[in-house]
Amino acid sequence: MSLRSLLTLIMIFVVVSLGLWVAWLNPDAVTFRLPGRTPFEFETRLWVVSFLSLLVGVFVALLYTVVLSSREALSRWRLRRTERQSSVHNRLLIDGLRSGLRGEKREALNHFESILAEDPENIEAWLEAGHTSRHLGNADKAVDMHMRARALNPDDPRVQEALAADLESLGEYGRAVNHVEQLIASTAKPDARLYAWLRELLARQGRWDEAEQAQEKRLKLVKDGTLRTDEEAILRGLRFERGQALLASGEEDDRKEAAKIFEGLIKADVQFVPGYLFLGVARLADGDGDGAVKAWQAGIDTTHSLPLLDHLIQHYLSSGEPESAIQTYRKAADTIEGGDSAAARLGLGLLYARLEMLDEAQAEFEALADRSEYSPALQFYLARLQKRLGDDSAAAEMFEEIIRRSGTLQPTFRCRRCGACYDDYVVRCLECGRWGTVVQDVSHTVRVVEEQGLRTPRP
């Protein structure tokens, strides 16, 4: 028995005892009137009136006690029911998460939707159901679910992050940017990860100025030296993209600003090949051909970049300066060391052949063949050269050798950072996203036998 019930019984006993005592003390008769238009009255004893008054008071007290007890019992019942439902929903939520980790996304979604069918205000279930829907390829459904979660708690940062991820998967980068910016603004100390995410979303829209600003903020939060080096490289890449965009606008002021950007990138990293390449392009677009040549030549001298060398050679040829092209190739072949030296020699031989200097081309190819392992590309060029010189028999033998060995005929381009291969030179690797890491790969075309101590002969 509860204390309240015991006190109630004691109070009833006291009231009844008091009533009997009052009745014993008041045996006299009285006229009792009830209110109304015509008062109703009757004769009774005084103790009856007193006892009825006390009885009404006791009845009211009992009724009040019953109502309170009923409300408490109902609250306890609801609490127990909620706890049971919460326990079941928690188990379903955990089962859904486990299914998701096992890769059973459809089963996981069923668990989350079962929770929402009974408890549509369960924000955890809305969030997880939205994540799972996105992983199943239904980003529109994910957005709807995460909007329901947002209605339940607009200030929950997880909701903003989820909506940004949904919109990113839909390709709506502008809306995704808004959510990421709201997430950053609502966070006292934003994570560097958020700025990286914002940077990528802005970069996908070509908003290079804003992407650069986001990267600068991220760089301030990175303390590790190795990571800072990578982040600084990304910042230079974003500046390079901004320079490219300015250069593409065709406006004179934009071209000048782009040239300043490329010059700054070269000062920050003298090995940044795209900086030299597009600095020359910017100067050439302004009519400064000599300045363009100086930029490309400086890049070749500093980086020994074969794509830069090829770009300069094409410029000389298109300008009607074959002698300058030959001299540039000779200088590069003598200056560049290792496998790239062999590639430069190969390019020089091809240039001779293109200019109908067949004897010089043959001398270059044969010298390169003597100091190198077997190269299908070199064999192919020699065969074509023999055919042009009229020695069809030698050319046929060489072509047969190529067929037997089944080698590649053209050099490829490879990223030094991640190893991705390309058919043509690109300034930014599509795999790892780094700028200036793609180089011409001659490892399967011309392999110089460095261990034999052979030096490149002069043509």
C-alpha cells in the first residue's frame, strides 16, 4: 500500500469519526433548505446535515485521489509502452546497421522503414534510411528522407551533411555547397574535412576563386608537415585552374592576370611543368612569341619535360623555323639524362624524318638501337625509314620482327604519383587529381642500358 493510500484511509476514518461525534452532539431538529426558484425545504436533525456535508467532502477527496492515481497509472503504462517500443526500435536500428555493414543494403532499409512505420519521429531511423537509399542509388528518396529528419531537428549538423551528400550524388553541386557552408557556419570549430569537401564541390562547378579560398582555410587547419606539402600542391593546382579559366576568357586583362598566376606558380615550384606551358601560351596569345619561347625553354632546362619540349618543337615548325626545332632537340638530347634522354633522341630522329633528312634520321635511330634494348617503336620507325630509303627488304624484315614481338608502337604518358596511364599528355591526372605529375613514359619503348655505361652519341 502506498503512503498516499494509507493517508487517505486515515483521513476517511477521521472524517467518519468526526461526523459521528457531531451527530451525537447535535440531536436537535432543523429546517434544511435547498436553493432554487422555489426553495425546497424539509425538517431533519442537525447532525444529518453536518454528516451529509462531511460525506460530500469525503466523496470529493476520494474522487480527486482516484483521478490522480489513474493519471499516474496511465503515465506509467505509457512510459512502459514507450520503453518497450524504444527497445524494439533500438534492436531494429542495430540490426539495420549490421546489415548495412555486411553490404545487405536492401535488408537494412527494410529494418529502418519498419521503425518509421511505428515511430515517424525517430530521427535516427530517417537519417540511416536516407543514407541507405543513397547507397542503393535512389538519391531522390534519400533527399526526401533527410528532409523529414530536418523537419524534426533543423539544427542537427548530421542532417545538413546528409543532404549535402545526397545532392552531390545527384550532381546538384550548387545546392550541396549551400548545405556544406551552413554546416561550417553552424560549427564552432569546423573540421578540415569540411573545407576539403567544399573545395571539391566548388571545383566541380569551375568556381576556382571560391575553391581556392576554401583550400586556404583548410591549409590553416593542417599542421602535419607531410600533409601540408600535399595541401599546398592542391592550392597551386587550384590557382593554375583559375589561371586557365582567365586565359580562356580571351580578355587582355584576364590574360595578363593569368600570366602573373603562372609566374607565381613557377616561383613556388620550379618543377611545375603546366606553369611553364601555359605561361608560354599566355604570352603567345598576347603576341609575345619570344617571351613564349623563353618560358618554354626555361621549363625544358629546369624540368627536362618532354611534353614541353614537344610543344616548343611544334611551335617552331608551325612558325617555319625547322633549324630552331633541330637545335632545340639536339640540346635537349645532350642535356636530359636517363630514359628521357633516349626519348629525346627518338624525337630528334622523328623530326629528321619529318623534314626529309633521312640519313640523319637513320643515324639517330641506329645509334639509339645500339645503346638500347629492343624497342618495337624504334624498330617501327627504322623500318619505315628503310622503306623511304628504298630498302624494302630490310624494311620487311623489321616489320616482321615487330609482329613477332608484338610490342607497342607509341610512347604513353604516366602519372608519377599514382601510375595512371594516358594516351596523350594531360596537365592534371584524372585518377589522383594532382597537377603536373603526368610524364612521358618510355619504359616500354626505349630502355637505355644505363648499367653498361653507354653515353648518348652526338648525331
